[in-house]
Amino acid sequence: MAGSTRLPRYAYLGPAGTFTEAALRQIAGPDEAQYLPMVDVVSSLEAVRSGRADFAVVPIENSVEGGVTATLDTLATGQPLVLLREVLVPVTFVLAGRAGTELADVTRVSTHPHAWAQCRRWFNANLPAAMHVPATSTAAAAALLAETPPDHDPGFDAVLVAPLSAELYALEVLADHVADNETAVTRFVVVGLPGELPAPTGSDKTSLVVHLPSNEAGALLEMLEQFAARGVNLSRIESRPLGDLLGRYSFSIDAEGHLAEERVAEALIGLHRVCPHVRFLGSYPRADGAATNASPGTADADFEGARRWVESLRAGSTPT
Amino acid sequence: MAGSTRLPRYAYLGPAGTFTEAALRQIAGPDEAQYLPMVDVVSSLEAVRSGRADFAVVPIENSVEGGVTATLDTLATGQPLVLLREVLVPVTFVLAGRAGTELADVTRVSTHPHAWAQCRRWFNANLPAAMHVPATSTAAAAALLAETPPDHDPGFDAVLVAPLSAELYALEVLADHVADNETAVTRFVVVGLPGELPAPTGSDKTSLVVHLPSNEAGALLEMLEQFAARGVNLSRIESRPLGDLLGRYSFSIDAEGHLAEERVAEALIGLHRVCPHVRFLGSYPRADGAATNASPGTADADFEGARRWVESLRAGSTPT
Amino acid sequence: MAGSTRLPRYAYLGPAGTFTEAALRQIAGPDEAQYLPMVDVVSSLEAVRSGRADFAVVPIENSVEGGVTATLDTLATGQPLVLLREVLVPVTFVLAGRAGTELADVTRVSTHPHAWAQCRRWFNANLPAAMHVPATSTAAAAALLAETPPDHDPGFDAVLVAPLSAELYALEVLADHVADNETAVTRFVVVGLPGELPAPTGSDKTSLVVHLPSNEAGALLEMLEQFAARGVNLSRIESRPLGDLLGRYSFSIDAEGHLAEERVAEALIGLHRVCPHVRFLGSYPRADGAATNASPGTADADFEGARRWVESLRAGSTPT
Amino acid sequence: MAGSTRLPRYAYLGPAGTFTEAALRQIAGPDEAQYLPMVDVVSSLEAVRSGRADFAVVPIENSVEGGVTATLDTLATGQPLVLLREVLVPVTFVLAGRAGTELADVTRVSTHPHAWAQCRRWFNANLPAAMHVPATSTAAAAALLAETPPDHDPGFDAVLVAPLSAELYALEVLADHVADNETAVTRFVVVGLPGELPAPTGSDKTSLVVHLPSNEAGALLEMLEQFAARGVNLSRIESRPLGDLLGRYSFSIDAEGHLAEERVAEALIGLHRVCPHVRFLGSYPRADGAATNASPGTADADFEGARRWVESLRAGSTPT
């Protein structure tokens, strides 16, 4: 890299071959970005906070397992970070081993616990004797297998990994399409420091963390009412314990629309007034490109017209 | 009154001695204003629209009979008028007749139908044989009795009127404290053309007419939600048929607070967006002087703080 | 009429020729019933309470003027009465006078205040000099005109009445189709003592009077929620002051459906628990024959299935 | 064990020394029950389904990490199981190693990922160089360390475990009170086959799994309304993806109260009607002994009174 241009630096859960790397490749090819593999999600996000990376690519939600706790919790507190983009990566595993391994001989399978969770039923049906050997990432398991001398036991017989890993580490695929759910997909987000918001596209999401004023059902209804009163639909809502007491919750929310839109801004103004804590995690384009649902009376022009009307009333005219 | 100053002209339901005149006297004494007696509420309000009067004083709600239909309906359509002030007048009747009339001889009682309605039980208990002879106002009945020559039958034996009427028309009081409900009170309002709003006092009302998007229970819930989401309490809500079809309604609403307050302005912005028709009928001081109920997070400062927060988010900073 | 059979006795607002009589004729012809004309709505209803009549036919709602206060209030308190049926009568007036009266000469018009209110705009446009002379019913005005000797002044020049009245009292029609609203209609109800409910037809209404626990917007929302949680739609909701204090209201409600239906019964159970007062005013067929709107999951079978499910859970099985 | 009595068999996440065993000891001492250690939560629950165990003790919620996914998901589908009791276990860790290990030398720490997650900040502050070596349970890490010959490297330097584990496996405590949150607590539940429900105590919980009819905010509001309309408060609500599509959710709910109580039964009847799927997971005493919050009008007597009232209305009497 010559001259004044520096390639953007992306922190991600490494090593090479993880699903996260597959997500990163959708965003910026290896020749368009510096890849900074990290040991975990928290380290990836902290790299952005500390300035060692410009962006982090991290998983935030899995269609089978739900929200990724480490990501949600790291974003929810500490120095502010914002989401800038999302990408979807289908979750397909292969079971891979050293050359010569027979599927029937596999009893110890190393992989990340989330991967194991997503294939439990497959193993019950196909390899009921298989036991799980936890690894810090699917690719780490593949790397360890590839690096262990052939005459040493790495502690397991096979790895459950992304197809890319098997390829990168030259492992033999013992079974492919290993998954309990063929349509499983993981959502990854690009995270950066706060700055100019991505421009609204008409197909956007706004992510938030909201604490409730109390732990009553009524408080949740009241919070949802702030969205409903402005016609803002939610595409995701997940409770997370606040960690101080059992029964107190924070809500991780994806609302349809962009902060630049009036109805989203108004909903946030309402939340800020009635909730003890609201953290804005960004407005960014949806990966699926679906247009935002907007009920009648909730377009920007409706808000502007209504505001002009109230202004004229305040000024003493009664235009009705 | 010398020189260029003209006393303000007040239209009201006459003739002299009506409850409406009693209300008017609370607002402006006979030496501070020109009193313009009118034949009915509609004429009083039209006098303001046509410029013949500066203000009208009209009854808007009775604690026993409810909203005054003619007032509510005339305000709800046609050239805009606004409420500027309210006053409360206790409803106490006397039964009065010509000198020499015996209470036991009274069988025909002339009065306005609303007055009759408010004393039905008293008559059932005390003068069960009495029949109602309708009049256009309580004072009109008194005036007719006073003006009828002693040897002519005015068509009734006694009148049910305000104490002031009996005094003004020199009638003999046959029974006082005639009322089914000793605490009954009528609310009158001063109505004028739109102009500068009365200053907020911390004890204000905002009156509105709102049409619903449909006749479903859900539509009413949605409308109320616009108030609830901003913590605005309602002190009165009355349905009125729209007149085009059975089952379609308009709502006459008094909300606590002043349009100059953010939470009221925001609620109106919301209503304007989601309801097919909203008419603002003014923000004005409450007669009872009770302070507005305001739940936490709904002060002007809360709205301003929340708006600044959203503005800063839009500008790319994340202050939380 | 021979033997043991007695014709049912119907009390109604007389005299002959009122709109109420027109409603009664839709229900039972003069040879099928005894007609008992009464001086007002309250007397009609009291005749049922005292046993002098089997039924009363009274107006309950007008598409222009709204709920009929005297009817609603008399039903809301005192000895229980129930609605058994409803009929709709179009509101069309004629202006009628003695033979030889010229329309242009009419300046004094006698009629019931509600009739006057519904033709105000017509008079403003066609007879702007006309003044209102109140009568206790439209037919009473017609009767008085017919009974006054030709050389006496009844106090007015013409009457505003139902076409039937002009015919019955042999008056000359000076103008017909007198109305501000050509589609106006009045809803009448047949009222009786509580007893076996009319059978459900699939097109029914249930009428109620409900007091709110407090005068806050939240209380109204909570009350509406009891209907919404069972998918019961409201076809009419009107507030009426409780009469003790300004700002406290009772609600007069027509809900879609019949008490024999589970979702209506459940909504009433909920109201009875959370509201300080609920009065049931009957379940009866709708005049318009429209089928009840029922959202998914609110049929009787859904309630029965859900209840059996909960019973089985309580018994220790978990059928899911 | 002689004679006809067999000690109840409890499956739990082993090996000896886990937090789950600490929970089990609160429920039944080693001489009152057969302890059946299992490799994971799913196996523990399946042991009850298959009849190999009478009960399972499994973690269901952690005050820091939230719901335990494997437990919630296994309970949510498959053969029905119910919760019978809950117990709380404070989460306190020790860092332990072989005799002679120095805290400063520790760079590789083996433990269960959840334990690691709950001590991340402690390690950042005290042993920033420490890396995580995943284990299937905290106790498994301790056992492996204890069983590895002194001259072999188990692959890590220390274990992060419950105090009980360090004691059981005779390890040296290098640091105690290791935790990011001193008040952290894990909630465990006793799970069995459906049968007679535990008797209501006035301090009970009812656990449910509820699917929403659609993924809109309105659907969530509607579901919460079924609780609110009966005054049932929620002590926990967590969304879980349905696994078929991103954005579709199931809700895991703890409601206050017992199915034997009317308001809870009614809420379930409502949910069963309007939600595509509801699974009852039991009514059982709360560990904290707090009395159920019950708003006015929601006692069993209120429901019974309201039901009798509706029954009498249906029978034709009007008791109001």
C-alpha cells in the first residue's frame, strides 16, 4: 500500500476460515481491506474502541440460537459503537477429519458450542456416540487438527466446521450438509465508531437497547406503545437480564426504519422520556432489502404537515 | 365610556336573568361590557362569527345533563371559533309564580327542558301532578309570566327559574332549592375568534373535536393511545354522532394542559396524523384552578432533552 | 278478543301520530296490541316498571342528535329493564298548518326541540324569520293546532311534524321533505322486564351501562381492553356524566354479539371485575341484520376448546 | 436400598462438584436421592422423558447471562415436561490449580464458557494475558486437572470452578471471589413428567412458551393484553427465535400466580385462543417466597362473583 491511502482494518473472529470471515468477505475482499483476526467477539469490538481496527465484523443473531450474547452485551455498555451494515451468511457445516478417517470411527468432535448446538439432532441420528470437545471457534478446531502432527492425538477425531475451513486447512470432508435446520442463517454486522449515519435507503433498521422503568408487564406495554403510537414496527425484540437482579431486563430491539425518518425519531424521543436508559446502536440498510412497512399517517410529510398545523394553532390561526 | 374605546360586546342566551347571564356577570360586569341577549346558543355563537359580538358566553356542559349539544355541534363545524375561558355556575332553581299563587295549586310549570330534566325527581316527590310546559329559556318563562296581564292565563301556573330571574321579574318564590342534585353545576365558556392563545397557567385545558378513522373499538383505543403515549390525561370525553350514519362518531375531548406545552402539542401532532379530522377549540385556564397532572418524563424539559439527544444522534455523536 | 288472551300492552310517547307510534306500528299493528300513549319517555318506561304496560317503545338514538338522554338515563338506574328488539324509523318532517295558511306567512313554528334542531338549517335557508315554539312532542303540536278553534290563536302558525301526524289531524302540508339531513334515522327499542333473553341470531347487539373506576384516560383504555381481549367490537359508545361531579362519566355501550356467545359473556365477566358498576340492558337482534364481526379465535368453539385445554392442564395432563 | 421403597432418581449436569449439584443438594441430600450425573442439560431432561430418571435438576436462568438456551429449547418442544420447583444458587467462582501453581503464571484457564463469560472483566483486570480453554462443565475441568498425571500438561494451567469443585478435587485455590458481579445467582428448576400440579402457595409462578401469530409489534401487544386484561403480572419474558426464519419468535414467559387461580387460568384460555401455540410448563412455588401481586378485582372470588352474575343474566334475571 503506497501513498496516503491505507486499507480499512477489519477485526473479526479468527482464525482464517470462520463463518465470520465468510461474512467479512462479503463486505470487503482480502485486497480491499486489512483482515485482523481476533480471539473472540469482545476483542473484535474492543479493537474498534481502542483504534486498532476501523471496523469489526461480528455475529449478532443466529436463526436457530438467537441473539449472540457477547455481541449484544458488549455493544450495550461501555464506549459507544454503532452498527453500519448487516450481512447474512447461511449456516452449513461439514464434518471433516484427517485423510483416512472413517465416519463410523468418529466419537470425539471438536467445534464451537454454538455449532454443536445446531447439529445436535443430526449427531443423535447419524453418530449417536459422538461427544462434543469444545473449541473457541469452528476454525480453531480445524486449525488445531491441521497443525497437530499425524502421530499425535489432538484430543478429537473430527471437526464440525464451515466448508471454507475444511478447504483452507486441507481436511477431508466426512459428511456435508450437517445441520438440524437446512435454512439456518447467521446475521453479521459491521460495527464502527459513531459518525455520520449511513444514508436512509427505504429499507433500513434501527437498533436499540432499552431498559424498562420497572419489571412489570405494564412497563413493557408502555414501551411498545411508544413505537405503536408512531406506527413503527419491530423486526426483533429480545430481553436480556440487566445482571443486577433476577427479573430485571433490558430489551435489545431492531425497529423498522431509519433515524432520519420522523416516525423513528419520534419513537426514540418518546423512549428517551419514559425509559431510564436508551442506547442507540445505529440505523443501517437491511440485508434482505425489504421495504419498510409504514402505516398511513406515518410518512415524513405527515409529521411535517401535523407539525406545521400545530405551529399555526400556536400562532393563533385555526386552519381546519 | 369616552373617546375611542368601545366596551367589548358579549352575546349570550337571554333574556335578562338566565343562568348564562349569571355566568357572564362573573366575566364582565354590566359596566365593563355590552350585553347582547340572543335567542339561543347558535345565534350567540353566530354573532361572534359575523362580527356583531366580540365574544359569546355559552353553556358547554352540565354536571347532570352532560354536554350541551347545540354548543358542541356549532363549535365543531363551520367557521373556526376558540374557547378562551371557562366559568362554573351552580344550578339552583326556584319555583316562582304571581303573587298569591299557592304551591299546592301548581299543575303547569313552564321552563326550559334541561331545567325540567334536572328537577324531575323533585316534582315527582313534591308536586306529582305538575306537567311541563316547554319554554325556550328559564328566563323567557319568567318574562312571559311577568308580562302577561293578571287576568290572562299565560298557559302555566308557575315557572322553574334561576333565583336571579325571580328577583328581576318580581315573582313570588313558592319553593327554593328545587333540584334533584344539590351539587349540580353548569360549565360556561367564553368563545371568540381565533387569535393569540391565553397564556399557559399550569392549570389549563385544551378542547378538541376528533373524528375516528373507523367505528371500531380498536380505532378508539388507537386515538386514546396518542394521548397516553405522551402522558396527557383527559378530563372529558364525549361521543357525538357524525350525523351521516348511525354508528359513526366524533369525540369531543378536554385534555389536561395547554397547547404551549410539549406533551399536548405532540399528542395533537399524533392525532392529526392518524385521525381523519381534528379541530382545535382552544387552550385556556381551568375554572377549578387544579394543577395539571403530569407523569414523569412529560415536562417540556424532558421533550427538549429527548429532542436534543435525537438531534445529536442524527449528527453522528452517541451521547449515552 | 275473546277468552283468556289479552293483547300485549305497549306504552309509547303519544299522542297519536308521533314517530314513536310509527315505530310501534312496525312492531305490532293496532289489532295486535293495545296502544297506551304516554306523555314522555320516562312515563313510558315507568309504565312497564309498574306493570301497567307489558312493553314500552322508546327512541334511544338519533343519527343526528345522538343518544336520547331521557331514555338512556331512565334505563341506567332504578328497577332493571331490558331491550328486546330495535327498529329504525327514517326521520322526515312536513311543515303543516290550517287550511289556507301560506308558507310565506309562517313565523311561529311549534314542534319538539329535537325536531327543531334537526331542521335548523332548512329554516335558516327557507324561512329565516321563523321562531321555535316548544312542544312536548311533534304530534302534540299537531293535536293542539287541530283542536284550537279556528278563531283562536294557538300561539303558532304551523307545526313541524311527521307525515303521519299531518294526515291524522287533517292538516295542510305547506312543505314536505323538511330536514337538514335526508338520511336521518331514529333508532327505537322495545323495552320490557327482565326474563328469557331473545334467542341469538348471529346478528345481535348487547347493550350495557358501565361506570369507570376513575376519570383517567387510562381507565377508559382498561375498560376497552376488556372488550378487545375477547375480540368484541363496539357499535356505539357514548359518555354520560354521572351527575355527581363534573368530569365523572358513565358509558353507554352497544357491543356486537349476544350474551349467549362466549366472547360477550367473557367480556362482561371482565367488566364486572374491574368496573365499579355494570348494568346489562339486554341482548337482542340488530335492526340492520348485519352479521357480527368475529375475529379468529373468538368463536364459542374456541373458548370451549381453550377451557378444556386448561382443565386438562389442571388435571395434570399436558396436551400440547 | 431394601424393600419396596426406591429413592427418587435425579438427573443433573455432572460430574460431581458442579453448580447443578449444589442446587440438587438443596432439594434432596445424597442420602435421600439417587444422583445421576449427565453430560449435559439435554441429556438430563431426556433421562426424565425416557424414564431413566424421575426428575432432572437443570439451570434455567442466570442473572448475568440470561435464559439457558439448551434448557428452554428442550422444554419448549418434544415430549411434555413440567417444572415442579425452583432453587437459587449464588454464583461464586474460585480459580484453582495444582499445588504450587502461582497465580501470576496462569495463562490458560479451563472452564465452561458461561463461567468464563461471567468473569471476563475480572480476568481483564487481574490476569489480562489469560486465555480461555473451553470445557463442557466447570467441574469437568477440575476433574480433568485432578486426573492428569503431574508430569503431563492437561492443556491449561488453572480452572475456574465452584468452591465445591476445588474442595472435592483437592485443588489449590489461587484466587477466590472471582466474579464480575458479586450478586450473580443462577436459578435451577426441578423438572418432571406431567402429573398432579404442586399445590398453590400464594407465592407461585406459571411458566409458558407462547408463539406469536405474526412478527409484528402489534401481535406482542395483543399477547401481553391477554395477561393485562386479567391483572396477571409477568416476572420474566424472553424471546427465542423459532428457528425457521429470522425475525419469528417464541416467548418464554414466567407469569405470577398458579394455574389453580382464576386469573391465570383465564389468561391461558385467552392465549390459547389467539396464539398459534401455547405450551404450559408448570405452576410451582417461587424460590424467593414473594407473595403474588394481585390487582383489585382479580381474586378467585371476583371471578366467581362475575361468573355467577353473567349466569343469572343469561337466565333472565338482572341483579344490578
